[in-house]
Amino acid sequence: MVLFVLSFPGRAFVRYAVAMNFLVKNFLRGLVIVVPVAATLYLLYQSFLAIDRLLGLPQRGLGALILVVAITVIGVLTSNFVGRTLIGLMERVFTRAPIVRLVYAAIRDLLEAFVGNKRRFDRPVTFTIGTGVQAIGFITRDDLAFLGMPGSVAVYVPFSYTWDGCMLVVPKENVTPIEGESSSVMALVVSGGVSRGAG
């Protein structure tokens, strides 16, 4: 009888520990699924509201719809001569303004690097930094002779969990191409090595 009383708390503790382990493990598993979805939906919702407030529209979501339609129409207009002429005129105005041209050119080049016809982040490479440490980046320019650095290439190195990155000048012979989809390599770098991307 005494042995049973002494041993029962031990069994109860084991059952409690198993139950808590089950709850914590499944809670964390659910957290990994719910938080990214909830955060994405929340950011999209706040973006829609911000556009509505900016345009002064009372109906939620109408601003985002107008923005998507307007961007699509502009894209269609640039496919004909008149549209290209107007866009070219606008670009000349923006690229000649002293301060505006810096912001405009940087944003335009960044967008074209990702989604335009002049994609830049489609050539993933590795290169060595210091003693045996390798970094992953993307070649954005093959020739830097105009800067007095022939034989070197420009490599953009994105940082993990941020939109930031840096451009490094690397000797061409020290760069090794990576066999694989650039989107998968970008996902791997931005996630800090956690994501394997689409591949």
C-alpha cells in the first residue's frame, strides 16, 4: 500500500510530462503554419487599407483594385508607339532632375533586376572570403573596366531576413557559378539557409 502511494506521483508526473510534450510540440507545429499565413494576410490587409486612405476611398479594397487596373493599363500602353513615347518623355524628365533621378533610377533598376526584361539576379555564384569561408551572391555586372577594375565582376550579396544587401567587387577567376534555380538560391540566402526554395 505504501509502495503504491509513493509510486503513483511518479506515474502521474510521467503522464503529465507526456501530455505537455504532446501539447507543446503540436502548438509549435501549428505556430509555424499559422504565423506566416496570418502575418501575410495582415500585411496585405494593411496595404489595402493604406491605399484606400491614400486615395480617400470609403470602400475597402477598392484602392488596391484601382491600383492593379491602373498598373495593368500602363503596361498595355507601353506596348505601342504612343505609349512608349510618353513613357520615354517621362523617364527623361525624371532622369534629369538632380535629386529625383537618384531615387527614380535606383527603384527602376531594382524592379527591372527582379521582374523586368533585364533581370540581374539570375546568375548565382559562390566566392571565397578570407580563409576558406564562402559566400553566395549574384553577378550583376560582368565587366568593371569602366571603374578601372578590369577582370573583376560585381556580385550582389543579399542579407538574411531583410531587404538589405551589399555589392562586392570580386576577381572573375574567384567566382564559381551555382547550378540551380536562382529563385531557390535567393530563398536559401534570404532565409538564412533554412528554406530550400522551390527546388
